[in-house]
Amino acid sequence: MINLASLRYRNAAAPAGGPIARIDLTELSVVGHRQFQANAFLRPELVAWKTGGEIFSTATGSGTDASPMIARFKAVSEAMERWAHMSVVSAGDGARYGFDVDPSSNGMAAFPGWRARQARVAARMEASERFNLLSWWEGRLSAAECASPYPGVRAAVLCSDAPGITVILFRVYPDGQASYGHAAGETFAEACERAAAELERHRAAICFSALVPAGLTRQLSPSAHPIEKRCLFFSTPEGHEFFLERLRTRVKRPLLAPRLVFDGQIRGPWSRFAHVWRVCYTPPSERFLSDDTNYFFW
């Protein structure tokens, strides 16, 4: 695919009239390899709501790559995606894009390419990943453990009629904390590479935001977002055992075939910088939107 990020994102920064207020860059070790994580922040007036603050960064978009430049491009792309999501939902126009069925940003992707359908590749994989993950957690899809390409990391594979292969990577660190990463790809190797970045980002978020004295458990405020509460819960020994119990449990409910609700471009002011695409499947239920701390989705 032809990536035009260096051209299309050159005026994305606020001083040039673009939507990006700033981009922060830090180093991150991804399964033993040096990479960079970029966090992009939209201009405040473009942010309709925030979901981070206690565990996650309040950044609108994040990206990880061995190249700091590409990490920044990925972060800007995710910020464009979030901008589109917040804008259409806030405007009450979400039903056109399946947000009445799934109001989250599941299945969205932005790509600064020549053609809009280039963004569909990533959107399609994310939609598959989320459909498979929710179906597995709700007992409708089995997970098969397999050898991981990374030492000390375990892997489970989820497959359905949705495109690609979904992989969950997980590991427990010497301090007893667990971290997870999940992603879909056309191949097992591709899915693992993406999931590995998520695994380390989960670990980094917990280590940075949940530092507590030895022997104590981090407590979030009552107003913390359910997504952050889940992120913290599953990092604990109790949460990890809950995850393993589900991994050991056989399917008890029939798998629902992925029903496509929307597959198309979302146009708006962000289209000046990147094409935003969404692929939306009907989720198995609305439980992932609940306040349940022990639902494996964040």
C-alpha cells in the first residue's frame, strides 16, 4: 500500500492549522526489542470525551514502531480515527456507521493513503479481532493455546468465520503482575507482532500508573472509567486466574456468525489528512459496554 503520511500529515499539527496539539515520544521495549511509543493529542475543542487519566494516557491516539517517525504517524492516524468517532457520535449521526449497534470505536482505522479502501485492511482486522474476543469471552468461541514466538510469553488463537487470525498474548512478570495483548492479522506471525506491542503497552501502563508499595494493591477512584478498572483487575493474580479459568473452559453456547452492519468510509474534516474506514459486526451482546470489572475487554 502507498503510504502518504509524510505528505498528508505535514500540516496536521496545530501551528499549521491541523487538529494535533502535540505528540509525545518515549522508548518502549517490545519483547526485548527497542521500539518507540508516540502519543498524539487532539486540540482540546475536538475532544468530546476522555476515557483515560488514572491508568491510560489521555492521548487521543497512540502508535508503536521501531522507527520514531512511523510511531508518530501511527499515533496521528489513531487520533484521526478517534476524532471521526467522537464527531459522528456526538452529532447524533452514528447510526449511519453502525454506532447504534456498537457505539465504541471497534473496527475503525485511519490510513493516509492514496485510496480510501487502503484503510479498510486495518479496519477489517480490528473488527474481526473484537468480534472474536467478545465471542470467546462470552463462551461462544474456543481458544487454542499454541507455541508463542516470544520467550516467556504464552499465546492463544481464536478463529471464526470473521477474516484473519486473532491472537491473545499473555505473560506473568516476576512481580506477579500479568499483561495481555490481542490483535488480528492475515497470518499468525502478523497477529503476534501486533499483539506483542499491545502486550508491552499494557505492561507499561500498569507499571507507570499503578506503582504502589510492595504488598499493596492499587486502588482506582470510584469515578475511574470501567476500561481502566478492567485493565488493572486482569493484571492482578486474581484477575489473571479468572482469565486462565475462561481459557480452560470449553464452549457452552453456539457461535453466532459475524453479521456485517457497516463496511465503508466515514467522511469529515479528518479526510483532509487520512481516510477513515469502519467495519462493524454485531457484537454477541452489549456486556462489553457494561461496568463489569471482570469482563476481558479494554
